[in-house]
Amino acid sequence: MKPLAKFKQWERSLRLKTDYDISDPAQRARAMRDYHWLDHAILRYNWHNFFQIAPGVYRSNQPVHARFVKYAQMGIKTVINLRGEATHARYLFERESCDALGLKLVSVPLKARKAPPVQSLLDLIAVFRAADKPLMMHCKSGADRAGLAATIYLLVIEGQPVAQARRMLSPRYIHFKWTKTGVLDHFLDSYAAANAVQPIDFETWVATQYDPVQIQAEFDAHRKGRA
């Protein structure tokens, strides 16, 4: 295994620690250290990747507590966490912040490098319809999962055409389609192609035609062919 791969594996093993009790001062200090350095929260104090995508709807990277305070002051009511629930430090601190500030925290897990599961997409759409606004959605960096979720919001809730909505996945937000996260672009390409042949709304396509296994296999084969 190459040195960089070994380092990433070691870092990932540390990041998976899940038995913190942040009510204990010593464990809280260790959890905060890991949150800052292994989840890279230290970078997100000044870099926010925060944008309004529609009236009362925002996308972002994962906020630190001071930013949750600011967002609560802005009137934001709902936080949609696209990283999923966990006992990792990053989720424990997020839940603590939201509870303290009266923000409703909803989790819908997505993956940045995998074709999204059907049920996760349908769950996300249901959350968008039910959520109190203003709302903010976030993943880790605010690039890929947040970009996909923002695209879906614009497609389903705002009724934008796919060519316009998918601009939420672009280098402007630190999304690069030539990486493994390009599977999200291929997913949208597949919807656009189906819609061009026979008009179909996105939600119906997801529920009745979309096959994540096929989409992932197509994308992986394409990447392998480019290698």
C-alpha cells in the first residue's frame, strides 16, 4: 500500500471512533480535537461554502457552533444533515448545537461517491416538502452531497429544468465531475436522457425507473475505460 493510502486509512480509522461521551470534560476535549483535525472542522471556521439557492433555502458545508448561532439569528428553523446520524464527534456536536438553539435537525444520509439509493432520494424529497423554512442543508464540505440535494430541491420543489438545477453541482462549489463524485453527474445525466425521450418528473423517475446499481456500474465502467 502506498504511503498516502496508508495515511488515509489510518486517519479514517481514527475518524470512526464512536464512543465519545461529550458530557465528560476529558472525552469532550478529545472529541473536539478529533472534530477539528480529523473531520477538518478547523477549516470550516472561515470557509463556509454557504449559498442561498431559493427563497429561504441555503446550502453549506458542516457548520461549527458559532455558525449555527449565526444561522439561528438569521431565522433558520431546520437543518438537514446529509451525512447521517452517528455517534461520531461531528454529529454529537451538531446535535448539541441544534438542541441548544432550538433548530430542528433532520438527517438524510447520502454518499458523495456512490449512486444515491432510491429510498434516500424519496426521503429527502419528503423532508423538503415537510420542513419548516428557512432551512439549511449541509454535508461535510458543501460540495457534492449538498450540491445533489440542492439540485433535487430546485427540480422538485422549485420546478426548475434539470439543465438549470444541476448547476448546483459545479466547480464553483468545489464539485469536480471527473472524480469519483462524478457518479452524481451521471445520475443526473440518466434522468435528463430519460426525460428527453419521454417527459417524466424527477420524483416519478426515481420511484419507477431509476436503478442505482446500473448507474453505478455504468459510471465505474466509464472511469475504468478512461484509466
